[in-house]
Amino acid sequence: MDLSEHFTGENRRKKGYQIVSRMVMQTGSSRQCADLLSPATYLELSETDKTALLLCLIAAAYPFCYEMLRIMSAGFRVQDRLNTRFAIEKMGDLYGGNRATENAIYALIPMMLEMKIVDRVKRSIYGSVPGKPVSNPLVAEMYVYTDILLSKSKSILVDDIAVRPWYFYLNPEGLNVKRLNMLKISESRTGGGYLSIDPQR
């Protein structure tokens, strides 16, 4: 994976490779990715699909990232701009108001900016970016898989994808519920069916 597509600066790329190393060695998501997505297919992905894939792997290795994106998306749904203090206070409620939490937030914000899932309005003020479609079916499925896994939900309704916080940034439009690799779908009276992680795969 060429991280120069996502991160500028040699030091940041080196840190990125350390993160990728952890993702590859320690997460089930990376093994699923390696099994289902060939290097040739990866090279053909759109920029948005590559961003979605990388975000899934980072969030699986560092759940702090998932929680921060979830919390910020909830804020963006009620106002167009958020400041760093918002993230620090909300994440502090989950992880404790300490320096380590702040350092993690300050490490994630540049990644979010470079991935173009948020925008810097001015120093310490960030704006929302319209959600982009994830078109590759495998990547879209992995994006949903990551949400179910990290939210510790047993299942989610297909129709709820439009309103769940994880999908504020990227919309898995390419998800094909008739051809799933990591998930399974079961019937529901409303909501388009329940998606859950398939333990047999």
C-alpha cells in the first residue's frame, strides 16, 4: 500500500507504515481484506474507496479512531463546524480527560484532514465534508463490517445505514446485500433486513 497517496511528509509516512504494520499483524479486518481484495483490485479502486479501506483498517486497529469519528459525526449533524475542544470533551467522557487522550485526538485530526473527510475552516475549527460514495462492493461491505464490529452491535438494519454516525463521512452505496462475503442478511418486517457479521466466514 502506497501511503504517499494519503499522507504527505516523510515522518508522517513512517508513522503510517508503523500503523499499517500493526493493522496487518493484529486485526481480523486486515486478514479479511487480504483474502478478498487482490493487490490488482486495490490499484483499480477509486480514491474514495481507498480512503474507506484505509479508514476501516485504522479503526479496527485503533478503536479510538472509530469512536472519535462517531462522536464528531454526531456533532456535525447538528452544526456545520466543530472545534477541537468539542472532541476533547466528548472523548474525555469515554477515555478520561488526560494528556494521552488529547495527544490521540491531535494525531487523528491531520489524518482526517488529509483523507478529506473533514475540512479545516481555521485553526482548531473544522467543518463537515459532504459524504462520498464507496462504490466497490467489497470495500463497501468492509465499511459496514467495521461499523458492526466496533459498535458491538449484533446487527443493524439496512435502512439505518443512512443515519448511523459511521456513515456520515462515507456512504457504502456499492454494498450488494445479495452477494456478501463477511456479512449475512436476515429478514425484518421493516428496514430492508438485518445485517450481521457472518461467523462462518
